[in-house]
Amino acid sequence: MSGRAQDRYAGTAQGPAWINSHVRTQLGRPLTRLRTAQKPRTAGPGHPRRWRFLIAAAALLVAVFGVATARLFVWPERGMPGHVDAIVMLNGPGDRLPTALSLAWAHRAPVVVISRGSPYWARGTGCAPQIPGVRVICFGPDPATTRGEAEFTGRLARQYHWHSIVLVTTTPQDTRARLRVQRCFPGSIYVMTAPLPAYEWPYALVYEWGATLKALLVQRSC
């Protein structure tokens, strides 16, 4: 090879070692470019979708809880017929005693039963005024709970052959009172609710959730 030819290719050898993509191999196939290292994958569309699912599930649970609270403790079934065999006042907060006595004075039942199981009403030896044509029964339940009141009501119902009663309580306790009493009394049960101060509602709702779950899951008998 002449010196001029050697000089012509010497510059090529010293230049950058790259091959264009259109250069073909011996098999006639183009050489592919080298792949660069891939970057780590960032949060893709699956993560927002997962968060939307969790938010929707949480919203559904909150909605179900709200509906259950409203149905069980805010707007439960209530009302009574014109006459029943007995009026039973469960002890607790609210204007229960005036409500029970107003039903008795209207002669909606021949018997009114007053629970003295808590310090809210009927302290000491007092119970209720005498009402003409109505028998007044006062009792202290044992235990001093709604369950004790239900047990005593069941015993009275068997003794006096009652077939229907109306419970006097507050709206949040309505559902649990029915649940407790119907386990001890097979007759018809109605509920009339007494007013409850607005500031007592938050505590009453929380308490009734816990007490109702206890009655459903733990104390399932009369």
C-alpha cells in the first residue's frame, strides 16, 4: 500500500469509533443501537386508582354508619295504640316521668310501672302520685340496668297476664329497650319517647352504640 493510501485511512482510525445504524453486518441485518439504562419506575396510574378505591370505601362505611345511626337511634319506630295493658317507664335521662304520668292520666293503661334504678328520677321513697283508676308500681331493678328492668317487666307480665305494654324512654334508647324487653316479654311492645336535651345527644348516641352491641353480641338472653 502506498504512503498516500496509508495517510488516507490513518485519520479514520484516529476518529470516533461509532457505526451508523444503516451499516449492515455480514448477514445483511442492521446493527442496533445500544440501549441506555432504564430509569426506575415512578408511581404509575395504579397508585391514584388505589387511593380512589380506599377513599370510596371509607366514604361508603361512613355513609352506612350514618344511616344505621339514624335508623336505630335518631328515628326509630315509635307510637302506640289507644290502650295497652301497662305503661313501663325505664329509668334514665330525659323527661320520662312526666311522659309516663301523662299517659297514665290519660288512662292509656290500667297500670303504670316506674323504675327507680338510677338517680335520675324517683329518688328516695318517692315514686309517683296516685292516679284514680290506675295502679302505680315502683321497683328497683336488680341489676340496676335496662336488662334488670326487662327481667322485672317480664315477671310482672307473667304475674298479671299482660299481652301488650308501652315503654317510656328516650329516642336513643328506643331500639335497645325493645331488644332487651322482647327477650323477657313475648307480647306486643310499643315505645313512647320523652324529650332529651340537645347537649345529651352526642353522649347518648355513643353510649347506645356500645350498649346495643353488648346486648346483641354478649348478653343475648333475658
